[in-house]
Amino acid sequence: MHEARDSAESDAVDLPESVDVAVVGAGVIGCAIAETLATKYEVLVLDRSGVAEGATGRAAGVITPTLFYGDHPDVARHANEFFRAFDGTHGFEFTTRRRYDYVVEDEVETARERATELAEHGFPVTYLDAESAESEAPRLRLDDFAGAVRYDDAGWVDPYTFAVALQRRASERGARFELDREVVSVSENAVEMADDDVHADHVVVAAGFNTPDLLGRSLPIQPYRTQCVVLEPSELLDDSFPIGRVGTEHLYFRPEHNGDLLVGGSHDIVSDPEGVSQQADESFVRDVAVTIPELVTGFEDAGLVNGWAGVDSATPDARPILDVTDGVYVAAGFNGLGVLAAPIAAAVTRSHVTGESPPFDLSPFALDRFATQDADFDLRTTSDVGR
């Protein structure tokens, strides 16, 4: 999907014996954490492949903090403000676009109440009946729906470009990225590799579903596979075409800058995340081909551009774990929202490492919340927009 290496990435050289902070994982989460900590510490980022070559590079990049963190308004505002402030940094672009979440009849009361609650917190969220939604966004089809919730503060990014922009600014601030470095295990003050060790005053693990193995302990996260396809419609999408999600179909969609449509969905828990196919299943492509024309006009004879699959990590409550365990700082279980949650993870980790006052309440991300919560996994509660 992307070029194998960015020119800013370093060749394999001798590692330092000791650093202030070692970050394991150069996906969007690791890059965001490095970017914020490099203002104060000597930061070393290690990854077994390259920047954004895991789940980040296969994500969809839909950004709607208000939808997923609106029950914690300060968290949602922090993420919303970050993306707008970071826009234009090292070629990164945040594309603002309205979002419509389709609502079926028996969800109307809940959707209205939620929209009202978010609006009372100052977020630009509105419930619309089907006719009003179609009037605003004529290419949407809501024939089988009662209405939609409109988010005016949504948008999307290219995940790879976002991660690379974070990496470049982290590098400007002094962070060092060492790629093609296979980490075997971590402990409170050390990162062990097959042929080298690095001491660190602080060790941060942002390695997706590999995080429990590196820690040598279990965590309440479960890997699951998601899929995306890109369709070329008979009439290309213009700059007003919105982002959409249809919960009853477990699908979401967003436009591409060239007028194509990215469609994502499908959630399957996997026991061997390293061994799953990275190609979209034929069955998923067929389902999309049947369903999207019922939701969006102009896709009756759409062409398939490409498709892919990736692996995310779910937690039982669809919130990431951003906490310290056994002396190691953990950022894992993003439920398909890693790109959206990158500035949130960076802020929480910075607060833990530096001891600075956090910009919002950290308790929604604490590991010990699972001591009293139901630890059963239900992927219907996880996000289907982050990828």
C-alpha cells in the first residue's frame, strides 16, 4: 500500500546502551507518544518492521472523537483540537467532512437523546429525520431508515501520512527511530532484543496485539480482523460527500480525495493474528457490492479498486488500556480507533511518564477498571469506524 521506507527512517546501527524513554512500536500510537515525549526526554522508538507498517497502514482514518468519547467531553475536545492544530504539519491533511450515522426506527429515541446530550456539551451534533438528511446529502439513501445523527465536527485523514508526520516531528525534536528491530520482551527498565538490550528509565509498549506477549502477562485485549474495500462509482464523489455509518449493517464509508469510496466493516475474533489473510474476503466484497447501492446512489455498477484486511485489538468496553503495569507503560486495545485516539494516548502516556497534570480524567483508560467489569468480548460494542 505504501513505499517500504521513508527517507527519514534510519538504517540499522548500534543502539545506545541507555535512554530516557524506549517506545516499542512505530505505529501511529508509538509515533504520537514519541512526538510528545521528545520535547522533554531522549526517546528511542523500536519497531520490527517500519513506521505505520502494521495496523496503522491498513486503517481507514475516520475521525469522530465526539461520537466515541463524547461521554468524556474533555477527552473528545482534546482529540478534536489536536487534529485541527496538527493540520498542515509535514504534509499531513485533516479533511473536515460531515458525518451521518443512519438510525433505524427503534433507535430514534436513543439517538435523539444522545444528540441532545452532546449538543448540551457544546458539540455540533443534530438528529435529522430521513427526509432532512437526504436533502442535505442527496447521495445518501435512507429509504429503510428513520433518520440519521449528523456530526459537524467529523473528518478523515490518511493514516500513513499522519503517522509519518508524527514521526518526522518527533525526529525533529530529537527522537531516534530504529526499525527492523525485533523486540523479544520488555520489563520496567529494559527492552530485550534477540541480539541487543537497551536500558530505559521509562519503557512504553504500543505494539498492538503483541503487547501481552512482550509483557509476558495477559491483558484483557482480543485481536480481531477487519476489512476494507475501495469502490469507484459511476459518478465520482464530490467534495461535499459525507462520511457515513450504518450500524445495522456493520459498515462505514468515507470518500477518497479522488472521488472513490472507502468502505469498511466485518469483525471476526482471530486466534492467530499473525497468520490471517491481509486481503479482503470475496464474501465481504460481495456483501459490500449488494449493500452499498442500497445506502448510496451511483454504486449500482461500481468498480472494485482494491481491498485489504488488518488486525485490531478489542477490549471488553471498547476503551483502550493506557496505564502502567509492572512498571511498564502500556498503550493497547484501541478497538479500531487507534488513529483517532493517538493524541489521547500521547496525552495520557505523557502524564504518566512526566507526572504532569493530565488534560482530562484518566480513569476511563485505567487497567484496573476490568477488576469489576464484565470481561466478556462483544465486538458489537467495538468501533467500526477507526479502520
